[in-house]
Amino acid sequence: MPIIEVTLAEGRTPEKLRALIHELTESVVRTGVAKKESVRVILREVPSTHFAAADETLAERAVRVGEAEKA
């Protein structure tokens, strides 16, 4: 039973999350790894203040980019 775990910053619509679940499941089935009934998908959404890259949280980056666009 494959378990796919995805961590992503919160803020996507339920429709986008549902589409992601569908595509991940279909990829496993298409590759022949497992039958659809055996695929498990876990989505973990984290606040943008808890998700960082290059020592900058997504919240900090949004503020910086927003300020740059105003200038």
C-alpha cells in the first residue's frame, strides 16, 4: 500500500487539493505500482510563516515581493 505524503504551504482551494490527490493517485496506478484502492494520499498544509526556503519564510517573501512591486 503506497502512502504519498505531500507538505505544502496553505492557501490552495479545495478544488486544487482534490485535483492534486487525483493526479497523484492516477500516477501510481498508471505506473503499475498499485491499484487505486491501495493508494493513500496525505496532504499537510502549513502556514506560510512555517514554510521557508533560503532562510526566508513564504510570508516574509510575500511581504518583500509586495514591497518591491510597490516601488
